[in-house]
Amino acid sequence: MIAMLALVAACNNSSSNDSTTDTSASSSASDPSSNPDYSKGIKLVTTNDCLGCHKIDEKLTGPAYQDVANKYKNTDENVKMLAGKIIAGGSGNWGTVPMTPHPALAEGDAEQMVKYILLLRTNK
Ligand code: HEC
């Protein structure tokens, strides 16, 4: 929990100098939707084809995003690893159906989407 707060504070510091930094850092610990990574990531997920195969809380062609978030810890390593799979495609972790590759996606955008997905963890 302390590490989470530190991470959020560090993000805010590097991205902006607005005066709401303190309040947003403390509220995002309990409410993920107030985390800037959440709103940026959800925008990218909804403007790409992701939701054709993924739902937040139910398996579709791909696993529910909540299940993905419960499986992987929200670490830099996992964000990079999962972003790589979104771009290159992946299979074998959730079943036999592969995820199509997304070669046109920028790495930063893919990472931003993963950061949003990993905020959906329900196993605290
Ligand atoms: C054609 C259907 C399809 C589309 C479109 C799709 N996915 Fe997937 N996704 C899958 C399937 C199937 C899996 C499970 C693959 C596996 O078993 O490793 C998956 C797995 C994942 C995983 C977990 C990967 C792992 O190794 O555990 C993430 C994260 C993910 N998708 C994010 C996204 C995002 C973000 C987008 C939009 C850019 C997207 N997906 C678009 C079908 C899709």
C-alpha cells in the first residue's frame, strides 16, 4: 500500500505540477477510477478493438480484465511484459485461443492500457 502511494505520487510529480496532486494521490489509493492511469487507459481500450474480445468482468473471447488484473501484480515488469503481448499477440496463458497481434500500437499506448487493466484487480 505504501509502495502504491509512492508510485502514484511519483507519477503525478513527473507528469504535472497542478495543485490537486495531493488529493488525487490519496483518493486514488481507494478508488482506482480517480487514478490518471485509469482514465488514460480506458480511453485507449475503448478506441481500439479490445472490447470486441474482452469485457471487464466476464470472459468473452479473451479473459475478463478483472481476471487478468488478479493474475498479474501491477509492477513495471508485468506492464512491459503484457504490453509486449498485446503488440505481438499471445496465447497459451488463458486457453488455446490466441490474441491477435496489434503491430500498429505504440508501446507507450499498450503500456497505458495495461496500467488501466491492472487497476481492475478485485483480489486486494
Ligand atoms: C481477437 C480477440 C482479441 C482482441 C481484439 C484483443 N484480445 Fe486480448 N486476449 C485475447 C485472448 C484470446 C487472450 C488470451 C491469450 C492467452 O491465452 O494467452 C487475450 C489476452 C490478453 C491479455 C493477457 C495476456 C496474458 O499473457 O495473460 C491482455 C492484457 C489483453 N489481452 C489485452 C488486450 C488489449 C489491451 C486489447 C486491445 C488493444 C486486446 N487485448 C485485444 C483476445 C483478444
